[in-house]
Amino acid sequence: MRRARPWWILALLTVAAVGALLPAWPSRAQQPIENRLVIITPVARTVTEPTVAAFREFARRRYNVDVQVTVVSAGTPVAYGRIREWGGRPEADIFWGGEPALFDDLAERKLLAPVELPESVLREIPASIGTPKPVLLKDPRGFWVGCCLTPYGLVYHPRLLRRVGLQTLREWDDLLDCRLKGQIAQATPDRSSSNHATYEVILQLYGWQKGWEWAQRLGANTGIFVARSRDVPTVVAKGEFAVGFAVPAYMAFEDLLSGYELRYVHPTAAFVTPEPLAVLAGARNPRAAREFIQFALSEEGQKTMMARGQYGISPKYRMEGPPGSPLARMAEFTGIKSFFEKPVRNVYDDDVAQKRYSEVNEVFRKLIVERHGELKRRFCP
């Protein structure tokens, strides 16, 4: 005769049987990605908001996870400073956009984690563009990856430009014409990576001494130093100033889409940034962070950003579409359909920029900002 099982074994078997019939609700630990993500970025909300919205829909569709995303807007130098202050205990998960030199510096300080993307994804992105100094599109060490291409150039208001006696602008030196005195808007390099990178282009194009002489002459024509790079094309679009210096093209494109009269110029040797994406070391939501980066590099992510004026990071994406579409209008606005189909002249050396980043900011403050009135009297009395 078979001995009866103890009551506690029968109870466990009953619970197990009932549990098998219940739906399998994943716990937080079982979720493939976290349901929170914090991004610190200088990239304008006109790009971040549609990209984040598309990512959240993707996460719901693929993982059944509703990711709550917080975007902290900060200029690249400011964001960089905060990440250093956090010291490996970051209040954000992703650093997105700006000058690659700062990302390289953070990687050396062990404040970035490897992006750990599939090889099939990284293979789509070329190593670099441009000569004689290649612009890296992804970090060979694997700590950041470019998500899109943003050219930095200048913008002008056609009516105001004609009012001072000029018809168009083509190159950086055109900005030194004294007829533009008080008509140029720019940020300062300690608040804007597009401004900092563009001054590095000038310094490396002309040399340290002649480059700062050029910067002083531009300072003589500058009517305002705005708080952030996004404000530069806006004050020009509104007709407050004739010219904007060191402007990310996609930011100016938003003002064009809003109906303002604006022209964009990409001068020779103007910098192009790959808008790096990186996971911060110690991030609280690393899986969601890496999934966001992979989404940004997908066809869906690339097309979302391109519709807001960002160029694709891969040669297979071109800025073209039906007449009147955002892509067609952006190509007409900049005169560029792809940075992979034309020679790109680049003199910007990332290593040089990284080593003297703070020095350039300090010299600019002392030589340009603090002597602004003197420069105006000296060069364009």
C-alpha cells in the first residue's frame, strides 16, 4: 500500500498547478529593458522629442515596456561639466550630441561605458569622413557612436544683408566686412560646442596667432553674445541681426519651417559633427540606454531625425524626398544631399581640440568678451 504524501507537499503541488494557469506577468528584473531613461543633451527638442516619441512606441511594440524618458536640455560644455561633477554616479543615462572631443575626454576619465552595439549595426557606419583630417563617425575604442551628421555654418537674413550693402555670404572671411558691424550674433565657446568647434576650425585653418586676430575682427562686428547656440539662428530669423555665426544647420532649418526668411551657408572647412551618443558609466538604466542608441541607428530612427534636418550617419540615407517634403527642403536649404557623395574638407583635429579645450574658452573670454568695446573701436570705428 502506497504511503500518503505529507499535507505540505500536496499544498506546494497545488500552488504550482494553479500558478501554471496564471498569465506570466514579467517582473522588473525580467524586463528586457528598464522602464526609465534619462538623456542629457544639447540637441534641440525639435529633434529629441520626435525621436524619443518614436523610441517609446518602438519599446512598447517590441518589449511591451512603457519607457518614461526624461530629456535634460543643456549646452554641450554644460552637460560635460555636470557629467564630470557626477563622478561616475550620474543622474542621466545617455549623453547625446556635440563636440566629439568632450566625449573622448569623458572616456579617458572612465565616465563613459562601452556602447556594446551589435557588429551588424556598427558596420553600417563608416569609420570617418573628410580630408585632410578625418572626422571620426564612431569611437574606435567603442565608447561613443555617431547618430547623425550636423554641419556647422552661418546663416543670414537676406533683407537685412542687402540693407547693409551685401548680397550674399560664402566664406568665413566674408564676416569680417565692417559693413556687418553690430550685425553678427554668436554664442561663446564655453556655452556652445558648435561655436567652440568652429573657432577650432579657424585656429587650425589660420594658425594660433592669425586665428585669434581673425576672432577679434569677428568680435568687432558682433552685436550680441547669446546664451546658447539655438538662439543664434532665431535672432537672425526674427530680423534682429543680419548674420549668425557657427550655427547647426538643423536648428536654422526649424526657423525656416516656421516661415522665417533665412539662408544657410556651409563655408569651406566648416565642421561636421557626428552628434555622438554614449552611455554614462554607472547609468541606472543601461539596457534602455543601449536600446535607445540602437534604435537611433535603425532605419526608423534615422528617418525620424532626418525629417527634422539631421543627415543620416550611413551612406544609404540621403536627404531627398518629394517636392515640398522636409527632406527635399533641407537639401535645398543647405545645398547638400549627402556628406558621403562629395569631398568634405576638414582641418579640425580632435586631439588638438581636446588638449586645449579650456584654454580656448579662457582666451576667448579675455581677448574677445572682456575687450568687446575696444575691439569695435579698433577694427571698425
